[in-house]
Amino acid sequence: MTTTPPGLYMIRIKGRFGATALSAFPTMVAEVEGSDTVLTGSLTDRLAVFGVLAQMEALGLELIELRQIRARPKSPESRRQPLNRCRVNPGAHPNGKSCVHNN
């Protein structure tokens, strides 16, 4: 059996959820992106990953994407002040990107 290392996960679910649906995922940070809800949070092992998926199934939620990521989850405070945001700007930098860093 393959073990899943602890890590940070991003889960994209179809639809926007209110506080009641989000309360089913107390360890995850939720953000609305377009018509989807994105949950980000640390899951300790394979059992925790499947636990979140089972909770989604029980609630009848449609999974769009699940992936392990390396970045830190956004806290409620960082949603108001993004840490890094890059945008394409051909004249700003030799690689064509300019980044805004809020510290």
C-alpha cells in the first residue's frame, strides 16, 4: 500500500458554499474562484485525504480537482492582503512578468 505524506492540499469543488456547508471542513481555508469553491489546508495522511473526499460525497458535492501543493494555505488575514501576485507585463521585467509583494 502506498502511503500519502502529510502536506498541503488544494481541493476545487463545483459551486459556491455558505457557512453551513463550509463548516463540514473546519481545518480548510475556503475561497470562491468564479463559480467554484477552493479549499486549501494541511492533511496529515492518506486517511485524512479520503476523509475529506468521503465528507464531500456525503454532502453530494462535485469534486473538480484535488492536488497536493507546496505553498502555504491562505489565512483569513492574507485573503485581504495577498502575499504575491504576478501578472503579465511585457515592459516591466525581462521575463515579461511583474510581481507585487505585500509583506
